[in-house]
Amino acid sequence: MFTLVQLDNPPPESLKSQVLQMVVDYFSDISPVSLTPSNPLYQLYQYVIGYEVHLYLQAMDASLDTRARLILALADQDPSQVLGFALYLPVKDAPEACTLAYMAVQAGQRRHGIARAMLQQMTTRHPHAELACVASKVPVFEAMGFQVLAARGTQVLMNTRDHGSNGMVAVQDLGPIFQSKEVRQIHAYLLKQHGNKAMSEAEKKRDRLLDQMARQAQALVDERRA
């Protein structure tokens, strides 16, 4: 069994580290660039998404209505253990609306209703909820009350209503992260480890994967509309 905890301020370091570890462990499940470990760029994107979530959690102590909110599923027998998390962003000037940024559940704890419970808690606060997911995950979220709106890049945009919110969402700008010293160092390390040819091929594989995911997202949206 599990207990849900709603946090409007940064979580304690012990819980935060578990959330960030889950982001890294389940990178392929939750990222819009769902590379596999066989791609040399995997570590680079893994770092970027981990740092992005770190920034969201760090900004939770700012006095902003649009700062991220966090729902944690904690083990009943050991409340220091995080079984799952949902990180979402309230929409400015639209109190009913929010956008789910990332959600993950420990692999051994899935199919026990944790994801559904976290989404229900989120939509209780913000009934006009939006999320984006890869095409293969759409049926899962449809079963939880979301409907398909449109394709957006590699993902399908879904909402609890038949339209999106007109408000603004304070998303992290990934540009500075990709230009950061740390990312450049990781890229240089990977280049040295794998070589120019392998890294060039990794980028081509990434681009082919993204094109394939975008086609799948659009095909699913077209299917639902039909």
C-alpha cells in the first residue's frame, strides 16, 4: 500500500534524490527523446532530463503561482521510500488548469494503481489537466480520463477536456542546459570514448527515432479523429 503526499515546496533531500534517481532510471519511459542505452547519446540526454527536473524541484521554493508541484507516493511500511512521483505545472491565470511534466512509478510497484491515484489527486486540484506522451502510452492515459487532442512533435497531446488551456505554463528552458559546461564535458567524454564516426551515427539514429516517433504520434491522432 502507499500514501500520497502533495508538496508545494521542495522535498527533503532524501526524497528528492530518489525522485531524481527514478528520472535517470526510467529516462526512456518518460523522455520525449526516448533513446535506448545502446545509443552513445543516452547518457547525455539522461543528464539533461535529470538536471531539468532538479531545476523544477529547486524552483519550488520560489514565491510563484506557476512553480512546479510534486505528488509523491510513499510506501506505507516505510514512508522514506518513494514508490512514484508526479511533477506538474500549474497554469498561470487558469487556476483549474495544469500540465503534467513528468511521472514515474518504480518498476516493481506498477499495476497497483499508483499512477492513477497520483493523476486523480492532481486533477482534483486542477481538473483541466494536460499531458504529452508517446503514442504507445495513449491507451493508458485514455483509461485514466484523458482524451487525444493533437500530435506535438514526438508525442501526443492529451487533456481531460476537449481543448487546451489558454494560460501560460512556466516550463524550463533547456537551451542553457544543453549549452552548459557540464553537458559539453559529457559530450567531449563520449566523443573521446566512442569516436567521431560512432557519435555521428548516434545522432543519425536519434534523428531517425524522433522522425519515427513523430509519425507514430500523428498516425494515432489521425486514427482517433477518424
